[in-house]
Amino acid sequence: MSKIRFLLDANLSPETAIFLRAHGYSVKSLIEEGMGAIDDEAVARIAEKERRIIVTFDLDFGEIYYFARDKKFCVIVLRLDDQRVESVNIILQHFLHFTKNKNLGKELFIVREKEIRIIQ
């Protein structure tokens, strides 16, 4: 079982949560938890408290991360032209392969179809 723990923002499908769980990851989906309406700051607090990596399409999380004094959580911002579940799952699978030997902690990842930027 992987130590990576994800927190899927409300803009990601529960199908992506199922996909990641099938690959051995711990996943909390805001939609599945009935928490789709909570604000971004609350999402960041959950991620910090539960040591989860936020996965989102929301660019605001990039700003929240960037301007935070203490980087206490990790964010993956997906900047995809094709946001269908199948495409998202493939891109996340590639991302996880790219980072499989890295210790994900307190970075901001901007993930595009053919590019991954890392901001620390």
C-alpha cells in the first residue's frame, strides 16, 4: 500500500477516487464525503491535518500554496485541455510514475498533458 494520501477537490470526479484506490492509494473525495461546498482554505486545512495531497483543477490552490508562509501541504494543480475522467486518470498515472521514487511532501505541482512544473 502506498503512503501517498490524496484529497480530491470537488471539481474531480469520484471515478478518479475509485481509479486511484484501485492502484493502492488512500483517497478522500470531497464529493463522496458530501463536502463539495467547503471553501479552499478549509480544504487546505484538511490536507494539512490529514497529510493529504490536494488534487484540483482550481488555480486558486496554486496561489494559496504560493502565498502560504509555511508550506504545510502539497498541491497538484491539473491544467489539462481534456478534463474527462479518462484523461485525468491517465495523466495522474503518468504523474505517479514520474514521482514514484520521490518523497512528495510540500511541493506545488502544475501538471499539463506534456509537462510537470515543480514549485517549492
